[in-house]
Amino acid sequence: MNSLIAAISLSDPTIRRMLMGTVLIGLTASVIGVFSFLRKKSLVGDAISHAILPGVALAYMFTETKSTWVLMIGALIAGWLATQLMDGLSRTTRLKPDSVVAIVLSIFFSIGLVLISWIQGNGADSQSGLSDFLFGKIAAISSDDIVLFAIVGSFLLVLLILKYRAFYFVAFNQEYMKVRGYSIRWNDLLISTASILAIAMGIQAVGVVLMSALLIIPVASARMLTFRIIPLLVLSGCFGITGAIGGAFGSTLGDNMPTGPWVIVVLFAITVVTFCIRAFRERTPKNPSPETKNT
Amino acid sequence: MSNWLIDTWFVLVTAILVAIPASLLGVFLMMRRMVMVGDAISHAVLPGIVVAYLITDSRDSFPMLTGAAIMGVLTTIFIDFLNSRIRIQQDAAIGTAFTFLFAVGVLLIAFFAGNNTDLDQDCVLYGDLEMTFLDQRIVGGYLIGTGAMLQLIPINVLVVLVLLIAYRPLTVWAFNPDFGKLLGLKIRGWQLLVMTLVSLHAVFSFESVGAIMVVGMLILPAATAYLISDKIRRVFIYSVCIGILGCIVGFLAAMALNVSIAPTIVAICGVFFVITWLFKLFTRAYPSKINRTSDFGNATIDNSLTDI
């Protein structure tokens, strides 16, 4: 309990760093997640976050460093390969979208686990950090990582603002987009690259298994309160930040406490609250909430 | 036969006992577009297992397994609830439900089983297939198998029996629920039955292959079989064969490379899938995207039409 009080008072520089890291991750992931949510491709994010693992393991094997920059490049390549494989499978076979997601997820993730157990079995000395990727440990974050997160995060947000129209059309009206002369394939690739970057960034904090929650739950909560895209982005970002802060404080409760699960529990609590707000609004006839479609 | 050989043989049999029901159930999940629900179940049994473990303080007790299996079925209901009542779209409902339940499970481990090596975060991921042979059961002086094997045999028998007895209604449910409704089938009942089997299987295989590898064993053999054949009966048979073959090859590969067995088996199944896919791709045995609306059977006809 003392550690929690110490955390809230922000006296410890480690806690400050941790908090900044999670907030950056939460913000970026939840804003980028809006677009995969709108395209009903939320679970693709789940597959990508699993698929990043072999990239991270290979990057570590080749460079023998655990620098976040290097691991992130490995993650980017693996995530990109995974999206290409998903794309190829859904274009050339009759497998349904959910099968394609599950196939890519399990192939990449199992290869990643094999590589990690190979690294561990063959006596590389400082391998312990790699398994942190599975459940996330934000406490191990360095100030270099924060700089990297800030750069990638702001790059993604600027990209989002600049390409807002294109992203909007990819999500809502691809036919119109084609007529207007935007390249769907190119913008699709841009969005998936953006989500891979956001996921690769967040893996450190919440881990492979739970990363998809950061992409999905904030948007799902925000969607209960609004049906317009700008408020959706803003609300989703706010929820992401709230979850991140809650998670960072939660993980200071114990010595061996993982960050990711706390973030998710806080996010789920936000979902419950937003649901109650919507239910209350719908009961008040003066201010009816927009009709949300049940899909 | 030396002891080492018996031990490794047990591990292989355990893996195969996980693979057989998974590759059969996977076909249904694939056809009903519920693979990710299966993935969600395999994650969500974790809090059930942890709670039951904390109450009973043992890993192989019957109440623990029932508790976790109920948890698996509750997950399906929870997803359904999020989707229809809270009105979160399907994919996000799955993502919300399983990440939340998994997070609760991991937190429970961190809070209550922190010093306990028997139930840690790693076993969630890798399982401990290598360790299953330590728990040997000896009846009347004869070694009859390991604890994991004895747990897995009933679920194998159950899945195969259900499939044999209810083959017609299950396939109708899997391929054409509307037609099934017309015939007077209780669609929700059959769905619940398959989901119960999936959760039972997830719980039983949790110990040996870990929660995360279950989805690979569910989808990869089934999807490979579906690429090879258009006949439902053959899809089931091929799926089981591929699952078993994947276990054998994966097991040998893991032994040779000295890596964990469970992920290697799934990776080998993935290799089988990719080889089949590439083979199909280059021999052009596939119809173009336009003709892909039908489920089974029309593949060859469509192909000849597009070739003309």
C-alpha cells in the first residue's frame, strides 16, 4: 500500500517514467484501434500482436541486444509479413476471415515460442527479458524507450491527422474512395503499418496476449457514448490514457505484478461505466442516444 | 525398453490425445465461423482453473475441471451478452471478453499463487508437456499411463462418440443452420453441445499444451484438411490424420532441436498448412474469388468455368 501512495505522489522517477510510457502507449493504441474497430477487423490486431513475437525473437538472436529500437524493427517486419499472409490467404482460399486470423496467429506465435525456447535452451546469458514480452513489464522501461515511444506515437498521430480523410473513407466507404481516386491498397497498407507500430510499441507494457485489449476496449466503450468519428477518436484516446494510468498504479501494488492485466481490468470497468451512462441516457426521453446498430 | 523410451512415448501419446479432439472440433468451429470464440474459450478457462486450484489446492481434481469447463461455456454466453445486450460488435465483443477474463486469471495468479511454482505464468503459455510423464499412475503393479493421459482419454472418447452418434445433426448445424431449423433441429442446443466440448477440451489440454497453443491445434489441421478436400467426411478424416502427423513430426523436431514440444507441434502443423496452401496455389486447384460464395462441392465446377 505504501508503494501505491508513493506512486500517486510521483516522487519516484521510475514511476514517473513508467507512467509516461503507459500513457503514450495507451493513447496511441486506442486512437489507432478506432480504425480497425470500424472496419470490424479488431481481431486482426490480436493476430498481429501475437505475430510480432518471432520478429522480436529473431531480432534478438541476430543482434544479441535488447534495445527497443532493434526489437521494434524486427516486430515491424514480422507484423507486416503477418498482414501480408492474412491478405494472401483471404484472397486465394475460401477460408473465412476468422479462420485466416486464427491460422496466422497460431503459426507466427508458435514459431515465436519455439525460437524463444531455443534461445533459452542454448544458453544465451541475458535471455530473461524476452519473456517479459509475453506478459509485459513496464517497470523495465528506460528513458531512451520513452523517447522512442514519444517519437513513434507522435509520428502516428500526425500521420492520422494528415491522412484523416483517406483513413475515414477506408473505414466507411471504399467505393466512394475508389471514385475519388484514392488508392485503397496503399491506404490499407498505411493503416496496417500504423497499427503494427502501435502494437509493437505497446507489447512492452501489456504483453502479447493482452495487447489487443488496448486496441479494442477503449473504442468499444467510446462507441457507446457517440456515433461521430471525431468524438469517438477523442473519447477512445481519453479512455486509453485512463486505463494506462490505472494500470501503471495497479502494477505498483505488488512486487511481481504484471502491468497488462491491470490496464485491462481498468478498461473493462470503463466499459461498464459507459454502458451504464448509455442505458441512463436511453431511459431519458429528452436526450435519446443515437441508434447503435447491432452487428 | 529403457525407461527413457517409455517416457518419451507417453509424451507423444499425450500430444496426440490433445490433437485428435481438437482437429475434430476445429472443423465445426471453422465452418460456423467461431474459431476465435474457441480461442477466447481457451484463454478464458484460466480464471476458472486458478479459482478452482486455489479452492481445492490440487491440479487434477474433478471439481477444478468442471469449474473451468463451466467457465468456458460462460465465456460463450458472456460474448453473446456483450454482443446482443451491451451491443458491442461481434469481433470487439470476443476481444473484450477474453482479454478481460484472461487478465483476471493472470491477476489471480499474481495475487494468490505468487510463490507457487506449480501454477505460474509460463505454464499458461507453454504448458508442461515435457513434465507430464512424471505423474505416472500405477494400478496393480502395472504402469498404465500418466495422469494427463487418463484425463485426456475420456474427452477423446466423448468427442468421437458424440460425432459418431450425432453426425447428421451436427453437420447440418455446421453447414446450414437455416435448413436445420427447417428440419426442427434445436440449433442453440447443438451449438451449446459443441461449445461445451470445446471448453472441456480446452481445460484438459491446458495442462499439457498451454492455453495459447489450443487455438493452433483447433484451426490448423482443420484448415489444411479443408484446403485439400471438399467432402465433409474426408475433411474430418484428413484433419485427424494431419493432427496426429503434426504431433509425431513436431515431437521429433522438438527432440532434435531441444526446444519445447507443444509450440513445435503447432509450428509443424503450420508448416503443413503453408505447404498445402502453396501447393494448391501453384497447381491452380482453386476457384477465383468470384465463385467462392458456396460452401462445399462446387469448387471443381467453378474452376472449370473460370478457366473457360
